[in-house]
Amino acid sequence: MRLEGLQFNEHLIPDLKPDSLFRVVAPGEVTGIPDWFRTVYYYNNYLKRLQRIPVWIDTAAANMRKGMTQGVLASREVLRKRPYLKKEWCIRVLEEPLRRELQEGNRYRFWGKIEELEGRALRVITLEDQITIHNAFPDRGFKL
């Protein structure tokens, strides 16, 4: 299995944290009087950005729905929850698994030994394409 050029469809998991909307409306650092109120020109641009908020929200919601139907989970979220894991390790397990099996929900489990994890097994769960990483974690109970 070749995973070179592996891309994750991050647009299917939009960044909906409270500050992400603020970045759309008011990009840049805000100190003192915001730039968008300094002149009429900036203020009019600010109002135009405000008018695009419904489109941004609708697009983000549509992408999220599409991602949910495909079972997409952002790989950065998997790695954020487990900062001690590395993407290279997950790819290594997918390319050279010690074991692979079908899981319920058309997902696949892959196990591989990772020396950097003190030789423990890393379990990587993918979507049915066997490429898109859904989850990853050290598997204490893995036995060959």
C-alpha cells in the first residue's frame, strides 16, 4: 500500500471554535481601536465581511455534514489528543502492519510495533479506504 501524497480532507472538519469566526470577521491582531473602525474604507470592508458570515456558516455546516457521513475525523485531532504520537508512526503501521482486520462500521484496525514507543504496539484505525486515519493509540493488550 502506497501512502505517499496522503492528504486529509480538513475542509470536512471546519474549525468551529469561537475564535475561528472572529478570525473570519476580523483577521489580524486587535489592539486598541480595531483597524476596521479607523476609516470609512476599513469600516465598509468590515461590514462586507459581516455580510459573508451566513455563507461561511452554511459552507462549514455543509462540509461538516459531508464529513460526518464519511466518518471523517481530522488527523490533527487524533494527534492533538495524543501528542506523544507521530504521524510518521501511523503511516509506518499502515504500510507495514503486523496485523490487519476489519472492524464493525467498515473500519480497519492495523497494528504495528513502534520502537520509539518502547517497542509497544500502536493500533491505527482507518476508514474503509484503509488510508484515512480515524484513530490511533498504543494498544497494551496486543498479542500476535
